[in-house]
Amino acid sequence: MRKVKFILTISLCLLYIVQINAYNFEMDGIYYNYIPGTKNLEVTYNPDNGYIGKVVIPETVTYSGTTYRVTRIGERAFYPSSLPNANTNLPDNVNNKKNVSLQYPYLTSVVIPKGVKKIGKEAFMGCIELSSVTIPEGVINIGSGAFMNCCALKSIKLPNSLINIEEKAFMGCNFTSIVIPENVINIGEKAFMTCIYLTSVNIPKSLTHIDKYTFYGCNLHSVDIPKSVTSIGERAFGNCRNMVSVSIPGSVTNIGEGAFETCNSLVYVDIPDGVTFIGNYAFDGCSNLVSLTLSNSILDIENYAFRGCYNLKRVEVEWDIPMTVSLYHFQRIDLSQCTLYVPKGSVSYYKSAPVWKDFGKINDNYLFSYRNDIDFKPSGGIDNINVRSSVNWKASTNASWIKISPESSKGSKKLMVSVLPNENDIPRFADVRVSGAGVSNWIVRISQEAFSSDEGIRDFVSQRDEKKSNP
């Protein structure tokens, strides 16, 4: 029986190899398959030595008197072959043969022509020397694992026509930032997983769900989730160890298991009104988390959601009547060192409720913010202070170059801080003070770099160029 299974497995493997090596014809070193019922072609695998060096795919190909359009990059079309030796004959489509190492002759660059709509599954997977890819407008789908482990790919521009990025599409790539077009409606699971140099990404407003492990293990510093998103999948941002802040909108109802686990640079988290579910391990191991706000829309918090948040000092809750929780929710946290902020008139309820009563202080008269300081570039700009309060409060500043809005409010609200450009040759500093009756003042230190610094000059040039390109 084992012998039969072994033979069947080998047969299936051979059949797959035959399938990915099959082609209808070759032209100028590129192999093509017909797309049935059309005069279109897909680029397919090079069965000799794979594609190496710089490859430019033509928009059209004329073969046996018929002209075809290239509209698809086939499954595993550029998957690396076994390493050729020094006697390998390089195909005609390789430019600048001197730059192609005969010891490791991998694909280094590819230009995909206009007319291509789809990049197939694992099309460029494992092309470890691929450093340049041109994807034209018109491409609507990037297949599963299409650029997986293309570790030399440090930048890529995605076309505005793109609609779908399938699972693992860019997993293991080394670019530092990426702009995802606003037309993208789906990003598959693990699409950018372990892109360890990825520090910034925009999440398009067309997206409604962030799939599991999408950005797991990336180097993201901050994330602004748009209001279109309703759910954050399992470990979607897990192990993003340098993530300092995340903005979760009220449109999100579900935060999945381990969604932000071991994001151990997170300092504060505001779970907004709208979220109803927080999964197991959601913020497990966020060891530098200091402040946490839990809205009254939350109906279910699963075990270990905040386990190992060792530095947690402030928890604000919005339930008038305490939600039932267990020690598993706050495991490995010394609650006696935390202050619990509760709605007016609710202190007695929390002082008698299991787990909540273990907090060192329980207070319903409070004012604080997640931030103690804000740094601005010489060009100025706008930032926000998230004021958390149970009382009426006023805001003021001791500098004419700072504008704040609103100057007074009640309860928790964002305070907008607007800073004018600094044209001086020295940095400047000021304070924004938030005060309320019967509570301690909260002071946020504002600093702004001098224009004359190297950073200031670069910032000015960047602002000027941006204005020229967007008159």
C-alpha cells in the first residue's frame, strides 16, 4: 500500500512539473501559452534554464502570421530553475550579459507590458535577485505568492487599476514602504507577512477587512486604519515590534485573536465605541503599553487579551456597570500598580467587582492624555492630543505660534494642535496645558526643529517640491 502511495505521489509531482514546463511556442527567449478562445497569450515557464538577467516582455507577439497580445503572467512563470553552470547559453532577451553572474544567474529585472491583467500564482516566487519590477496600469490581480521571498525587491509601484492582492503575494519582500492603491478591495492573508523592513503602509479606504497575518512581523511604526474597515483578522499586525501607535476607527467591530500580540512598542491603545469583540491574545505581550481605553460597546473580551502588558498604568473603562472579566484577561500584570478610571458614580460598583477591585486606585474624576510630548518639523503641521476626561476642561498654550482647537470641552475628545513654520535658526519649545476643576493639569511639551538644520532644509525643499507637483 505504501509503495502504491509513493508511486502515486511521484506521478502527481511529475505531472505538475510537466504542466508548468509545458508551452506552445518560444519567441526571443520568452515562452508562451495560448489563452483558449482568444488571441491572447500568457508568459509561461522557461523549461531550459529559467529566466535570468533583465527581461522585457513585449506587448504583442507575432507567431506563424498571427499577432497576439500578452495579457497574463502564468503560474510560476519566472520560478527559478536549478542553478546553471558556466557553460549556460544566455537567451537573446538578456541585456548586458556582463552583469549576469554565471555562478548565480537569476532574474534581476522584468518589465511587464501594458495589456497584462493578471499576474499568476507564484509567478516570481523565490526570484531572490529580482530587484526591479515594472507593473503597468491595467493589472487588476496579483496572484497568491506572486512575489513571495523576492528578497532583493526593495521597492515596487502598484498600479491604480489593481483590485485584488492575493495571499502571500509579497510575503518576505524587503521594501521599506508601499502605497496600496485606493481601488484595492481585497488583501489576502499573509500578503505582506515578514516584510521585515516595511516601516510604513497606507491601508486603502476601499478595504473592509484586514485578513489574518497580513502584516505579521513587519517593521511598521504606526498604522492608521480607515473607517471602511470592520474587522481586524487573526494576528494581522502581530509581532510588529516597532509599532508605536495604532488608530482603530469606530467602524471596527471585531479585533481578532492575537491581532496586535507582541507589538511591544505600543504605548497606548484606544478601543473605540463600535468594537464588540476582542479575541484571545489580542494585545498579549504588548510590554510597553501604558494606557488602555475600553469602550462600552465591547460585549466580549476573550482570555489573555492583555496578558503580559507589564507596564500598564492606566485603564479607562466606559461601562457604568462593570463588565464581567477574569484574571486571565490581565494575566501577568500587577493591577495594584494601575489606576482604573470609571464613569461618574460607578466607583462603588467597581470596588466590589471581581478583578476590577484589584486595581490600586479607582477614580471617576480624572483628566489625562496618552501623550506627554509632540515633535514638529520646521515646516509646522497639525497633530492631535487625545484628551481623556470625566470633567469639563480648558486648553491653553504659552506660544503664539501654536493654535489649539477646541479651547474647551467636556469629557474625552481630541484636541487639535496646529504649529506654524519655524523660520528661526534655533529650535523652539512651548507647552499645551489642559486643566479642569478638581483634577490635576495635564501638560504636553511641544518642540519644533530649527529651519537652519539639515533636516529643516530637506523639509523645506520637500514641501516646495510637493507644492510644485500639486499646484
